[in-house]
Amino acid sequence: MLAIDKRKAKRRKILLVILLCLLTLGVIAGVFFGLKWYLDEFNQKNEVVNPDGTTVVDGITIGEIPESEWYVPAENPKFLSIPSIGVNNARVENLGIKAGTASQMDDPIYSMSVGWYRDSARPGDGFGVGLYDGHFGVGAYKAVFTNLARVAIGAEVIIERGDGAKFTYSVVENTTAPLADININAIVASFDPNVEGIMLITCAGTWDVASQAYDQRTFVRAVLVI
């Protein structure tokens, strides 16, 4: 009887260990899937497919501005190219200040278009800085400036105006910094006051759930060479 009782006690201990292991695994799985659900809820993008086949993610249309909706005056930028990262003739949208802000530049409507701030320098002005921004990424989709941080010093940025005139700029600075550390006055200042320049801007870093924004920005500064 004593041997049988010992065997029963041993079985109970084994069963207890198994139950504890299963309970621990259940808790771990619950925490994992709960956290995943939480992150998915706060990171989800509102993606809609329109009847015309266009996809819109959080108000941004995936793709490039259609030809039928795109008008560019002769003196305004029309195309922007950065051959070294595969950006070729990205269409340029004419943008102002974002609604509800005092000085924040608006975002392009299309993921593969570049936005030009209409109160900044135009190509061919001969002075000042032209400000251009583009999306880093839209949900799971890559965008026009996804690889902007990889642009090397000396790389070419080519801007074509509405009248067909082309202007080539050489990259002199590529900086990525935390959003909190950015001095916007220094960023938009001319690299050389005697030479026309441009500034390319996009998001960078990681998505911050609380602010619903990327925590860094990439700035590429270039000066006119042709």
C-alpha cells in the first residue's frame, strides 16, 4: 500500500507541475495576444479602397497624383528626381500650411508625390531655400521618401519646372534627428546665402503610439550646381 501511495503522490506532483506549466503558458499567451491587440488597435491604419480602385490610408492616397488633377504653372516645380535612390520624376504638389497650425507645412495628398511649400523659393529664383516634403511610409506601403536617409553627400537632386527648365542640386548635408531636438530655424536656413538651395524633409525613426507620429525627421540639404 505504501508503494502505491507513493506512486499516486508522484503522479499528483507530476500533474501539478504540468498544470502549472500550462497555466504559465496560458498567462504568457494572454499577455502576448493582449499586447498585440493593443498595439494593433493603436497602430491600425484606416485603409479604404475606393470604387475607382484607389487606396486611401488615413487620408493619404497610395500612388501618384493623377495627370488630370495636376496643374503646374511655368515657374513652379513640376518633377523631382533623386536618381541615387530611385526617385524619378516624382510629381510635385503645391502645398501651404496645414489647417489648424500656425507654421506646419502641409503633407502631400499622394504617397508617391513630393510636396513643395508655395511660399518657399522656386527653382531658378537664384536665392533662398525651396522646401519639399514627402511621405516616409503610409501604413504598410512605401512612399516617395522611404529611402531619403540613404542619400549620399554629393548626390544629385533634379527639379524640373512647369516650363521644362531643369535645375540640378548637389547634396551637402543629410541629417536625421529626434523630433524634440530639431531647430527649425537652422534647418530652413540657406547653406550658402549666395547660392540657391533646397531642403528635403521626411519622417524617420519609429512610430510613436501615443503621438501617432514618427519620432524623428530626416533633412537633406542641397545647393544649386546647374
